[in-house]
Amino acid sequence: MNNVLVASNRGPVSFTVSDDGELTLRRGGGGLVSGLSGVAKDGVLWVCAALSDGDRSAVHLAPGGRIDQAGYDTGPLRMLDIPPATFHRAYNAVANSTLWFVNHLLYDIPNAPLFGTKFGREWESYRDYNGAFALALAEEAGHEARVMVQDYHLTLTPAMLRAERPDLRIAHFSHTPWAPPEYFSLLPDEVAREVLEGILGADHAGFLTDRWAQAFMDCCEALLGAEADRVGRSVTHDGRTTRIGVHSLGVDGAALWERACEPDVESHMTALKEQVGDRRLIVRIDRTELSKNIVRGLVAYGEFLGSHPEWHGRVVHLAFAYPSRHDLPEYREYTASVQRCAQQIEDAYATEDWDPLILNVNDDYPRSLAAYRMADVLLVNPIRDGMNLVAKEGPVLSPRCALVLSREAGAAAELGSHALLVNPYDISGTATALHDALVMPEDERRTRRDKLHAAATALPPQKWLEAQLDALA
Ligand SMILES: O=P(O)(O)OC[C@H]1O[C@@H](O)[C@H](O)[C@@H](O)[C@@H]1O
């Protein structure tokens, strides 16, 4: 039996099956996993979903889906083999196409699903999927164990788990923004209610910034008639009180720097230096995710080139747009629009000896670390973001980068006074900020970068985890 458990959809590792049937291991990706891997290991059981065919094979080879030592320095795992159709409806239709879009204020995109009969079935699958996690956690947790449930995939699990095991101390943590009530209430009433009451099944509900925590409390008041204590930070509903916590997440500067000095990164730096020469470098690194606002960032770069011909031939924009959630049509279409927009910039400005934009659409972690190290300007312009760790990694790895940062990213709460803040919808404002960042005097950019570095590394994942566990003690 385990005393500390973490539950999330994506686990710290994933398996792939090669042609000869051999299982190989990969590190899991995404903000949540990068934050928690490496710290949630000793004595912590991680319960996650089997996501790939390789994961399902690994589950069937391991008794009860328990994998004691997967590799990559992770602790024990229990992978849940949820029936693929149920998983697809819970993960793609509800978690990613509904809850993610609502909390990122992206619901009005043309293909957003409608809440018709089909949604009823999808919601039922989301309940089943959350129920499978609650059941596994109830089986694995020791008496009065501490259980940390992560993110929008698992909003119903805390209440379901409490019903099974009232002795447990349960936390839920949201790694995303939280929508204001007037937007959250576009969910069908019973769905909005179940999500809020599901999270309120926890003893402690955590958020990355005060802004998202306040929005959650607003929703509880407006949609459940719950009582929110803004000063003591808690919500009381149906006779139970859930404490609300704000726990920001930063980066482990020393570990990141060590990884960025490995030979694979050094050789990418050499190659990039050859490609870019002594031109200034504007870097962005994102998953190709609608909330990351990549298209508007590219349009702003095009506008900057249009209004500052003196920079032609002297600057390169290196944009990493990694593949993400390609099972969803909205994401495939978004990748295509990023590529179309990049092509327009190339067509308008490229010359025989100058490529104004280099777009990378394939996953290449060492190359992106090399880009961070060489960046003069880092552009992070999401429409809305729970935190955004790119904004924190850049100043750790680049000695002189100026940060152009969306005021709608959670990271703006800590980094805002040392960055150039932009309204992510304001193309001209973003173009002006890119110019200001390029011409920023050397001493100012170094002073700002040092302050960004200090703020970015103040709360590494280890501290975040300890704060969560303390909150449950
Ligand atoms: O759908 P994926 O690829 O597992 O990504 C999920 C994760 O994506 C991350 O970027 C978010 O910060 C997390 O909140 C989220 O859990």
C-alpha cells in the first residue's frame, strides 16, 4: 500500500512496440509531466492511463498493470488500460475539445462540438474514465494516504475517490487557466456542476496563479451557490470545505543548464550558428496548440519586417511548433495555418542569402535547447496559458535574451515586470515589442534577464511538490 500517490492522464514514460515486438521506453511530454517527473519518484506511486499500443502491451505483461521500475529515473507506476473508445471520448472529446477549450476561452472556434446527444455519450465516457482512476487509487492507497490528482482530465476523480475512501487526503491541481463564470457556464448546467463538485471533493484544490484560483471560486459561487472565503482561500459547499491553494511552478535551473550543455545540444548550436551567422535571433518554442497563438505571432513578425526594412538580412525568426493532439481536426488545421502563414512571410521577404524565418514542425528537444541558448529575443504570446514554462526556461539558458510575453500567461504574474508585456490579440503591439526587444541596450537586457532568471528558478518542481504535500499534511 502506498502513502503518496499521483494521478494524471499522461504518465512520466510511454512504451512503443518495434516491428520485432520489442518494447522501448520514451519520456512522456507536456508541461505537467516535465514538472512532475524527476520529483515524484521516491516512494510515490504514479497512476496514469495507457496511451499507446506499447503501453497496453506493457500493462498486459505486468501483473495488475503495476510497473515497479520503468526507467528514466521514475518511481513505480500503475498504468490503466481503459477501453480505447471510452478513452477517445474522455480524452479527445471531453478533456481536450471541451474542458481545455473552455478554460482557454477557445470555445467559439468553428468546429467546436455541440452539446447534443453525442455529447451525452462522451460525458458518460468521461465519468467512466474518471471512475477507473478513482477505483485504482482506492485500491492502491494506504490508510490516510495523500493523493494528488492532476488536471482537467480528472476533475471528477476527487469526489468519486472520497465516496470510496473517506480516510484519504485528496488534492486536485489544475495546470490550466480557469474560465470566468460567464464563459464556464456555456457548459451544460449538469456538466459544469459535476466538474466543480468533482474538484470540491478534494481537501485542497490548487492553481498556478491567484487569477485562476479566483476564477474557480467565482464559478463555485455563481454556479453552485457555494460560499467562497477570499481571504482565507476556501470554498464551502454542501457542508464541506475545500481549501484553495496557489502554487506556482518554475524550473530547476541547474538541471536544465546541465542538460543544455550536453554534446547533442552543442552540435545543434554549431549547426545553427552556421545557418544564422551573426544575425539576431528571435525564438519561439511551442506545441502547435491553438492557445499558443502561433499564427498571430508570425503575422506580428511579418508586420515588424514590413515596418522595419533596416532589419532585413539582420534578423532570423526561429519558430518551433511541435506536433500536438493530431487526433483532433482543429489541431491539424491549425498546423496547416501555421505553415501557410510561414510560407507567406518567406514569399514576401526571403532573398537568395537570407531566410527570415525557420519553422520547425518536428519534435527536436536538443535543437530547441540550442535555440534557447542563442536567443536574443524570446516570443511567448499565448491567448491564455496556465503558466508557460518556455517563458521561464529561456532566461535560464540564454545569457541575454529579452522576453516578449503575453499578459495572459500565468507566468506574467511573476515575470511581468522584467518582460515586455503584450496583449496577445494586438498584432501591431506585438510587432512593436519585437522591435523594442531587438534594440534594447545591452546592459538593460542583461539586468532584466538576471531578474527573469531569479524569478523563473525561485519555485522549482521539488518545492511545488513539497508545497502540495504540506497542504495535505
Ligand atoms: O494532451 P497532452 O499532450 O497529454 O498534454 C496535456 C498537458 O499539456 C500541457 O501542456 C499542459 O500544461 C497540461 O496542463 C496538460 O496536462
